Amino acid sequence: MGTTTDGTKSGHFMPITYVYHPILDVGTSFDANLFKFLQHPDEGVGGPGCYSNFIVLYPSELSIYWPSYLPCCRQRKHWKMAERMTRELLDAIYEDSCRETRDDGVMPPELQDMSSEVRMRKETELIATSVKSAAYMYPNASPVRAGISSQSMLLVFLHDDVVETSPLDAVNLKGSTITDAIFATYEPKTGIAQSRREALGGFLTAMIEEDPSLGKRLLSSIFTWLNHTKGYGSISPAIFESLRNYLEFRSDDIACEFIIAQALFACNIHLSEMEIQVFNNVVRIYVTHISLTNDLYSFEREREEYERTDGLLINAIGVIRKVYQVSPVVAKQLPWGFILDTECAFSGEFKKLISSGLLNSAQIRFVKALAECLAGQIFYSISSGRYGGDKAARVIST
């Protein structure tokens, strides 16, 4: 006699002899063996014999759902030093702003709030975001470079938050952001930083002194992205008419050059432009993954700002909702599948490059650094208070 779903026995129950899932039975082209290096705590991308600057994190062991084919992610060891250096830069920004009243240098509204509670909450979020994003995405950085990379992330987030809340402040020359003001006298062609803001100019020169070529490249990449955001007031509507158009636009908007420059700087990888060109295909896939992941996790935050300010919503979820006329739930599920598809494509291109025998040691370290960054961005997005907010907070046991 068969047993029904409510536990009672019945002679009417018909045996179920097949169970089929039309998605789970489809194999993928992702080659997990290629990325086992991520699991080895002594195999960094700094090169053979280099001191390991990271630890390995297994999300499942931390009771964190892991929506990726990549086996794990890495976290840099020197996050406390990076946190201290990032706090020092934010303090320098405050001191400089209080020293002299200027028309330029707009900061996120929460940092201008008279309430110390609001201000402190925003400070905590900015520092945590800057330190954690760099710690997971660029885990191989030395102590000093860990701090510099987190400081550069702080400048990017300070600008991005103004863009989200007040796009015109980021576009208008008179209302430039604090990051614009810091870079106002930086000359990308010469790499010379002569900021009127003395304490902040020190940050720019420190980056160049740490590594003249990679430091200049990183600074120039931030400068390029800042200029890109000035075009938000004249974005073509065609960009939002298809996901393909949007992703092509997003390759610049996501600060592709900045992300690559961060990886090179953090891992101390020196490559010529010709040596980097071989990675054009894998970088394109990499940028798509970064863009979709960022948009998926940041959508609710950005949508709230969009509805509050009637500003600009630059997000793949919004594009998918408009193009396919679907609910937010369905619109979030689609890019999740796309992200896994890009990981398969990344795996294929990664294998082609590694097995070609044409890459030198620095190039191999670079493509491995890209894989680190993909895994790290997923973990950062999952564990970021910037996106999940209070409802995603976990109780930390001591």
C-alpha cells in the first residue's frame, strides 16, 4: 500500500517512478579543475616563492549560499591596515573641507548631515565597502598596496554615491564631487599630482611613489572613469533598449580600466600594452560578469535612489524589466543565469590562454588575478552591507 504526501496510507496512491528537472540535467562547459589554484593558500598570483598575502574562504563552510561555479574566494590578510589607511584618508578629506570653504568638492549627503549618527553610519558604510571590496577582489596585495587600493576604492565610492543621489552635482563643473576636486590638478599624461588640497595630494603622490608605472595607470583609470560619468546627462535612450546595447555601454560605466589597473597594481604585475591585448576576449567576458553581478546586487539600492530623486537608473535589472515586461523577481533571475553562462565562457577562454603555451609568467599571473576578482566580487556583493542593508545583517558570535 502506497503512502501519500500527508503520511497516510492509501491504496489509491500511484507510484512515482521518474523525477525530471529540465535545468539541472543540462551539463555545463565550466571546467572546475582550471580553478583549483584558488583553493591553494600558498599559490598566489604574486609569483613563485612570494609571501602569501591572502587566506582562502569557502562560503559553504561559512553558511553562505554560493551562486557560482568557482570553488571559493580569497581574502587579503592585511585588511586592518587597509582599514586604518582608508580612515586616515577620509579624515584628511574632512579636515581639508573644514579648512576652507569651496564651491567644489561635493560629498554624499549623509556626510554633510548635521546628525552625527547619520554621518557616522555613512562613514562606517563607506570604509567597510572600500576595504571589503578590495580585500576580496584583489587579495594578493602587499600591506601598503592593500591600503592604497582601499583608499582608491573610497574615492570611487564617494563619487558614485553623489552620482546616484544627485547626478547633476556630478556633471556640473561648479558642483564637482570631492573626488573630482582631488583629481582637479592631476595630469594623466605626465602623472603629476599637484593638488590644491595638500593632504589629499599626498595620497596621489604616494600611489605613484609606490609604483611609478602601475600607480600612474591606476590614477589615470580613475580619471578616465570620472570623465565618463560627466556624460550621464546625455546618455542615448538606445542604450536601454536592449541588454546588448546596455552591456556595451556598461563596459565603460563599470570602470573596466580601473578594475584592471587595480588588479595589476595590487598584484604588482607589469605588462606592456601588447602583452595585455591577448586578453581582449577574456576581459570582455570578465567585464560582463562584473557588470551583471554588480547590477543584480545593487538593484534595490539604486532603485530606491531612482524613485526618491527621479534621477537615472543605470542597471541591467531595470533594462530587463523594461525590455521583457517582467516583474523584479523574474528580472533578477535572468541575469543570475547569464552570470553562470559568463563563467562558462570565462572558463573556456581561460583554458585556451593557459594551455596555449604563449603566455609568460606575468600574463599567467594576470589572468589568474582576473579569476580571483570574479570570485571576490561575488563574495563581496553577498556580504556587503551597502547592498543588503540591515535586513541582511548577521549576528557575529564571539
